[in-house]
Amino acid sequence: MMEAVITESSINLFEPSANSIHMSDVVPNAYSQQTTEFTQWIEEPVNPYRIDMNERIQYTFISEEGIPLEAALNDIVRCPIIAVDCEGVELGRDGLLCLIQIATDAHVYIFDVLSLGARLFECGLKFILENPIPTKVFYDCRRDSDILYHHFGVELRGVLDVALTEVFYRWKNGQGYPRFLKGYKRCVESYLFLDNPHFFQTKEKVAARMNAGDTQFWLQRPLPEDALEYSAYDVKYLRELHFVLTQYMSGRNIRTIYGASTKFVAMERDMIDNRVERSSPKWAEITPALFAGHN
């Protein structure tokens, strides 16, 4: 079993009072109520967060409007930190978004974007993703941000990118200056000491199909169970990774990562033609300039 400690700094970047929002309270001018004030950082660990690494993945798949969708969004908006990921065909403005996965402290939700379409965002997900609270933990959010903005008009806010957190963690712990991001699966292996054969088997099996050029994989309906499990696992351990990597970081460090994550959100989204940049060898490199302001 792995133990991670939640600190005030790891939970949220902003005033936690906004987490009392209920989805029924969402109104057109709700964005004017958001706060941009940072909290006072608390360095002492509180409430140990324990996870069972050997459990079989559990998730709720939502493909139509109604009470399950409303209940899921209400659960998500009340969680101070959520994990978010997207699946689709060629993620980015030229691709097709098929799924959005979100993990709270107790549950994983998989939303079928192909079935729900824009209504998913109109029902409250756009508000959640654009509000600074809850904090959204992604793993390399660049293509997710690009497709969410260009297809559904979603401007991500309150993002902490764990891929960048891992780079910063290595810098802070004297492990050199890595030029490239570490993959999610490898990151889980490195820091969570995960002993869950089903996780690795599922990730490898589905990744092999996608790497073999199965471009229609995420368009299947109904989706096979291994595809749903794969997508659920992509957010299952993101929060734990965040807690483990940041539990001893200062508030200043968290804000530095937040600033770099904000740059990542806009990096691909704001380009006129991102295809040219993606083909460049420099695209995947991570430089210290991304964490500008940190000595």
C-alpha cells in the first residue's frame, strides 16, 4: 500500500469556499464570482491519503443526459482537486474528442462526448473546467486544451500538469535537468510503486492497438471493456501522483508549477498552425524557461 499526504498547498491554489458551488447555482455570470487570491500555505501534512493499489478499476460510464449526469457533475464540482484526461482520434483541433474522464477522491467518471456532444459542457462541465476551482490535474494537457477550446470553446483554468510537476520534482531533488516529459505509465511505476498487474496489462494491450494504427478505436460503440478500463486508469492515479510529488513542496514551488502549467494550456491552443510545431524536434523539449521566475 502506498501512502500520500494531502497538504493545503497540494489541494488547492485558490480559496476553498468556492467548492460549495452546486451545479444548480451555475448562472451565465458565474465567472465573475471566481476568486484569484492564493491561500495561505500550510506546510504541515494533514489527513493521510491512503490508496489501495491492487483494486480492480471501478468507473461510471455516462452517455446520456439525466440524473446520473447531474449527480456526477455535482460530485465533481465539490471535490477540491480532480484528475482530467481526454481520449479521441488525433487529439487536437483537427481531431475528434470521444471521451472525457474525470476522477474525484472516490470515483472515476467517463463521459461519452460522441453521444452527449455540446450538451455535456452546457450542463455544467464547461463551468467546472473554466473555473479556477476545483484544481484540475492533467498529464500533458496541451492537446486536451487544444481540442476542448477549438471544438467546444472551453478555456481551461486552474490546471496543474503532473508531467511538469514530475520534471520540477527531479530538478528540485538534484536529479538533473530532464529535456523531455516522462510518460504517465512510467511515472506511475517510478513514484507509486504500483503492484497491479491488471493496470499494466490493460495499458499495454490497448496502447499496442492504438500504436498499430487502429484509428477507429475510440469510435466504437459500445466501447469494449478494456478501452473503458484503459481510459479510467488514465485518471485513476493522477491525483496520487500529484500528492506524492508535491507533498513536501512549498507554496512558491506549487505556484511555479501552476505558472508553467498555464503556459502548457495555451501552448498549442493559441497557435495558428500547430502542425508545423508538432513536427519540430524541439516540440517535446522542456526547458527551464518554462518555469520562469524560479531560481
